[in-house]
Amino acid sequence: MFLDRVSQNDVMVLTGQVPRSGTGEISHVVRFTAPSNEMRATITWNIYNRTRFVGVNVDLTTSDGALVGSDAFTGTLATRAAVSTLDVSSLTPNQVYILKVSGVQTSGLNYSIAIEFGPP
């Protein structure tokens, strides 16, 4: 997915799902042109019984693959959701970046990613 019309103060919400009935690889890639130098991604993993994540990661890279930032686990909620965030304040406006969610889980889950862009 490539988003080239992202504006400052926009919020993008992306969702993904792996069925409850089995295991699956998590892979979600979004390319976008940065509208400002600040970005915050909040990732919410809605977990079901006996869910186990293996190597789950959210990375932001430049278009040539240089790592800009990676998510940090911030805790769990009473609603059976795990949350992580990715904060970056060093983007170059009008440059292309790639946000990649990857990992493996052992039973069903769904997730959402809210990406917010700050002032330049």
C-alpha cells in the first residue's frame, strides 16, 4: 500500500487480522510520503485466549531500508489488548518511508495501527 496524499494532522488507521482457528504470519507494509517531521504510531493488539506472539515488531525505515525507529511495548489493557508505540521526530518532509509490521502468532488476533503526523 502506498499513501502519497498524507497531510499534516492526518490520522491513518490500518487494521489486520489472523483467524482464531490457526497460526499465521503477520505482515503489513505501508509506504507513505511524510507530510511533516513528526510521526506517532499506536499499535493495539486485541488478543484472544492463549495467544502467543513470536518476533512481533513494528519498524519504520527510509525507502532504502535504513532503520528510523522501532516500536516499544507500553503494556496491556483490561480489555485484553496489548499496546505498543513508535514515536519519531526526525522525518524529512516529502521523503518516502516504509512502516512494516511483522511477526508470527499462534492463534487468532486482530490489530489496529493509528498513525498521526505532527507539525513540521
